[in-house]
Amino acid sequence: MRRSVFSFCLLFVFCLTLHAEQADTLARHWGGSLQVSPGWALVMDKYQKKWQKGRRNFSFGGEVTYSALRSDSDVFAAAYGYPTISLGVQYSFNHGVTMHRDPDPEWGMAEEVDYDSYLGNSLALYGSFARPFFRNQRWEADYSINIGVGYSPTKYNPVYNVDNEMIGARWLIFFGAGLHASYRVARDWGLKAGVEYWHLSNGALNRPNKGANFLGPSLALVYEPYYKDVVLPDTALSRKAFKRYVYLNFTAGVGGKSLNEDWQKTQFQTSTDDPEYRTSTFPHYMAYSFQADLMYRYHRKWASGIGFDVFYGTYASHVRKMDEAKGLSIPHSPWSFGIAFKHQVFYHNLSMSMSAGPYLYRRMGDNAKRIEKSYYERIGLLYTIPHTGGLSVGGYVKAHLGKADFTEFVVAYPIVLW
């Protein structure tokens, strides 16, 4: 009986020890940070320079971070040098960002108001991927990409915020990027300094949509209990063989947008006694797309290729009527075609897709000829659903030199050729 009790006690102590070790290992995956960042609103072109007044803002926030450990045998983490995946929140004080249109013939029928418009504070919730490109026992350098959603209770308003052309919707798309250097002040603690860029806009889903762009330094206190486990690269695991392959990738998208043509008309080409003078209500239009890409996945992390893009805009007839009302007789078509260089970055089932290329055919009227470029860009985030043969779902933003054209939901499917 005593032997049985003694054996049970030994087994119980062993289980507790094993559980404590497992709990400690799990805890070492997780960290966090607190950050402050004074910033300045960027003036993106001569048009914005004419009405942008105050530019200063201040942001603070925090992140919950996760890192794989060397003991996890995670080939993706090893290939990227053990990056950190984070869920972050950022609150920005933006009332120092102000706008005012002075009298100017370029504003057409728009009349000056007797107050300054302001941007208002904003809140962002985002996911972040931070990849180190240098590490030793004391120093680390990394870059980060952040994608998420933003919320701004203050937006364009024709009565009390009429010159706020930066933000035209309360719910927004948040994008950020940063470059940082960290110094270890203790085993698990460090100070991180860097430069941050972040952007808020509604992806052309509403007007106005100039977007708010910020740049500024940052300082953060970081807690990284996993650092000692990942400071040295796992070269054997990162070089684990990967079978390269070529595939066709087909993507279909459905999205929406509001028109810059409607914005221009109601802001600058409508008299003050018209009910639509500087309105805040704009119609929405559907936009469809299809992509056929020939891709080469030459690394576990990357694939590149070239693709043919088709776009269909239901708003072409509306644009044609607006141009005809101005006495313009130019070709219009709902169809656009382009060819683009494609690049995709993979991390497990998540991937970021980027593309850029020229139009082969586009007839979207006078406004498009004047303000659009002859080329377009796309950026999006995709999730590959397990056990579906590679089926992915996600969202893209299509743009012209960073100015959103439309936002879309996409479904993609690859077919491996060889």
C-alpha cells in the first residue's frame, strides 16, 4: 500500500513538473509592447497643399505579440528569422490636423466657410507582421507591416466639417509600416525606437476619400520572453528543402466604390442653392474583376509571375451621361483590361498579394483621363482554407498611384502545372 501511495505521489509530481514546463514553454511564446508616436500628416500632392493647414498628431497604443520558438520546428518561422505576429490597437489624437479652403478659382462654385475643418481622433485595430533582419544578444533591427480596420467618429460634414476631404466615412481601412531598432535592457525587456507610417481611408467606398497619411518617430517598451530562444537563426530548419512549382492562379472579385466624378460635381460644380451642394451622400456602384495569373513559387516564402486582369464597372453609363452633360463626346466602356506583374508573400495559410501593371484598354471618361494613371496597383490579404486544394478568400484594394479605385472581396484558386 505504501509503495502504491509513494508511486502515485511520484507520478503526480512528475505530471505537475511536466505541466509546469509545458505552461512555461507556452508562456514564452507570448509578449507585448506599449508604444507612443508623435506624427505629422503628410501632404501628398499640390492639391492637398492648398487646403492642408495644421498637421501634428500624437498616437499611443499596444500590441500582444507571438513568436514561434526554435523548439517548435516551424519551417516558416525559421525561414523568416522568427518574426513576431501581433494584435495591436492604436489611438490617435488628430485635432491638430486641420483644413481650410481659401478663396481660389480652382474651387469652382465652392464657397469659403468661416471655420477650420479638423480630422478628429481615430482608433485602429490591426494585425502586424514584424520581421527581424538583424539580431544579436543586445540589438535587433526589424521592419513591420500592419493591416486592420480603423474608426473615426469625426468625418466630412457639409455643415461643420466641410473642408475635411481626408476622411469621408467612420469605418476605415488601416495600413501601416515601420522600421525599428531595439536594445535589450534586461533578459526579457527592450526599448524599441523607429519610424512609423500609417494610412487611413475608406478604399473609395465613400466620398471624400483623400485619405490620411502620417509619418513620425516611435518609442516602445517591449516584453519578449522568447527572445533568448530565437536570437540565433536556425539555419538547418530555414534551409529545409522546398519543392518549387509553377501554377495558374484564377481570382474572381466583387467590390464597390463611389465616384470621384460625383464628388467633383457636388463640391465644385454645383451652386449653393442646389440641395446637392457639397453633399455628404453619394451613390455606390458595383465593380467586378477577374485575374488569370501564371505564377512560379520558387521559395516557401514567395511566388512571382505575370497575369491578365479584367475589370467591369457598372458605373460607366453614369460617367458617360455626366460627360455628355458637359458637352464631351469621348468613348466610354465598362470594360478595362490590363497586364501586371504579380508577387505573393506566404506565411502558413496567410498571404499578401501585390501587383502592378499598365492598362491595355480603358475608356472611363474625362475624369479618368485627367486624374488616373495609365497603370494600376493592387494589394490584398488572403487566407487559404485548409483541405480545399488551395482555395483562398480575402480582400483587395485596387488603386492608381496609391489613390483607391475600389475595394473588393475575392476568391482565388490555384491549379498546379508542374
